[in-house]
Amino acid sequence: MNTAVGSARLPADAAVPDPRRWWALGAVATAQLMIGLDLTIMNIALPSVQRSLHMSDNSRQWVITIFALGYGGLLLLGGRLSDLIGHRRSLMIGLTGFALASALGGAAPNTGALLTGRALQGVFGALLTPAVLATLAATFPAPAERGKAFGIYGTAMGSSSGLGVILGGVLTDYLDWRWCMLVNLPIAVAAGAGVLYAVRPVPRTAGLRIDIAGALLATTGMMALVYGFARAEPDGWGAASTVGPLATGVLLLAAFVGVQAKVRNPLLPLRVVLDRRRGGSYLAVLSLAVGMFAALFFLTFYLQNVLGYSPVKAGLAFLPLTAGLMMGVRAVSRLLARAPVRALLCPGLLTIAAGLGLLGLIRMDGGYWLHVMPVFLLVGLGTGWVLVTANSTATLNAGADTSVAGASVMTSQQIGASLGTALLSTIAGTAAARYLHTHPGAGPRAAVHGFNVAGLSAAAALCVTALVVYLITGPEHP
């Protein structure tokens, strides 16, 4: 069996492609772009949000965390619900709910209303994303067009984090932080109109049932992990608020695996993750998220606190990340139908590792063009390369498991982002504290030293992951 990503056996009706398929791609890519923006758009707005709603320091982080909890914790359930009620219907429910949640958050008179809006964004986003991937897989089965379609989707998905930082800075500086939420309304309307026009209803999978036990275990387990990682940075890895949720999450997910091996209609059939190419893709995306979100996190602080950039200027400084991502997408899209998975994932991971290695060399007196831009370009290039490959591989020939297989990609990314931010922040903080111990009074220089150590640590981790992915995906077999 050929392991090339594009070696799908086409269905009987694939010879007559849907004339509206590119409109459908535009609609679902816009929907996913909206979700991706909301993963980062509120980061730069947080100081303004805190002042406006009189939030405590402990409460402000929940604006970010509660979205990740709902989104990351419910993705697998969202994938199965999408199969149950139909992908087109899931898209419309997800878009409508996300827009209403954004309106609630944008009009929030207090902290509770804002956090409720952010939580509901995560819930409806978890229903929307699996339907997006399933729609793409069904609309573009032919290898010749599949690479191009997933390339466009990968551009939207990968560039959304950097664009969120830029848009958040512009809206906060020139309008008001509330527009970081309200901007989703016109985007959702445009995507919804595209879905109604171009996405064809697909017959639902017959005999499908929701695995209630699996859903409860997966959702609570994922939420516990995301919460534990979120508490690691402010509370420390040894704190009960960190260890308790992490241990609970591991135990619940272990129980989830046991249940999935026994039930008749599992939420996540183990055949999905035990497939070597899919498993390698999930691991690659998890590691990618560790590296990418670490670069976003540390360079945001470096640009503003060390180089003295304003929020808008710092946001615009992220543009090379999007440029690199688009180059990576364009390059790998042409290879999807011809190259084996291992030949696509591993170079992408090593490219990200090279960018993080350069992050380990930034200095107090460094400049943007020489020390920062190359990091963005390399991380973006590798991210686009890996994301397109992983999303296409996960949904290829998945049949009734397409939605869940696609949802697992985003689940891996959410775990990686949470893990990377928590773990690498701890490494950076520890390194900075040690530097201060030997160099009293060198506050900013110690912070940069912490960024250096964290960047090099992340680079080493991605190199190891590239080797593991190479071994997992295996050689191409005839």
C-alpha cells in the first residue's frame, strides 16, 4: 500500500467535482480563521480588559484559559456530534453560537459575562472545527486538488495566531478591547453565507451513537490537563493546583482509552490514533504547537519589554511569521500527492527547531531584522509545512472517522500549546532566577537569558520529536 498522502482511492462521483467547491473552501477556511484569531486576539488586549472591568490579577488569565478549556476539552465530542447531526448543520450551529458568544463577550458589563462569552466561544468552536475538516475532506477527495485545498486551509489556520496578535493590538489601540470580540460577528456572517451557498448536505452516518462514558472521560480529562498546564506557570509545578489537575487528567484519559477499546461505538476509535501515519501527524502537531506558541509568547514580551515596541508595532512585527507560513504551505502543497508522510513532517519540524535555536541567540542589544525576523520566518515556514501535511494525512481515507480524526489534530495542538506555554515559561523563569542570583540587578538581561534557555530547550525537543516521528511513520511500503 502506498503511503503517500495523496494516494486516496477516489469515490465513484469524484469525476464530477462540485462546481461550488472553492466557495465552500473559502467559507470553512474563514470559519477556522475566526476561531484561530480568538486563540490570541485577547492576549494584547488583557491589560485594557483588566482596567475596564476592574479584574483582579488572578482573574485576568481566565480570559485566555477558559476559551482553551472549552475548545480543547470538547473537540473530540464535537467531532462525533458533527457526524451525528451532519457537517453542514454543525457548521451553521457552530457559527451562529460563536457569533452570539462573541456578542455577549463584547457587550460584557462585568467579568462574569466576559468569561461566559469566552467559554461559549470555546464550546461552539469545538463543534465548528471538526465539521470544517470533514467538509474539506469530503469536498476535495482528488489528490490533485486536495493538496491545494488543504494548503489554503493551512494558511488560514496557521496564520491566524499571528494575525490575532496584530489585530488585537490595532483594535485595542485605535478602537476598544471590545472589538476584539465583536470583530467575529461580520466574519461569522460571511462564513455562514458561504456555507449556505456552497456546502452540500451530506447523509449522516447510519447507526451512529454517542459514547456517553467516553465523552465524559475525554472532556473532563482534557479540561483537567489544560487547566493543570495553565496553573503551572503562576503556581509552580509542585503546587496542588497544578499536580492535582494534571494527575486527574492523566487518570481520566487512561480510563478513556480503556473504555474506547471495549465500547461498540467509541468516541475516538483507537484505529484512528494507532494508524502510524496519523499517530505521527498528531505527535508532530503537538510538538509544533509547543514551539510555535513558545515563540509567540516569548517574542511578544521581548518586542514590547526589551525593544520597547508599542502593541501595534509588536503586532506588525509578526508579519514575517505569516509570510513564512505561506511559503511553507505553497511548497508542501505540491508534494502532498507524491511524497511519503515522513519526508514531509520531519523537515518541517526541523525547520521550526532551527527558528527556536535562533531564539536562543537573541540579546538585550539585538535588533529586529537580524535576531527576530529570522525566527518568525523559520517558525512560520515549518508550521505551514507540518500543518498542511498533518491535516491532510489525518482525514485521508478516514471514512466515518473523518470528523474525529480531524478533531484530534486540533486537540493535539491545544495540548501542545498549553504544555509549551507552561513548561517553557517555567524553564525561562528558572533560568532567569538563576541568572539574577549571580548577576544581581540585571532584570531585563536575566529575562532575555531565560528566553534563550527556553528557546534552545524547545529546539532540542523538536529535534528529538522529528526523529520519533520519522521512526513512527515508517518507510513507504509498496
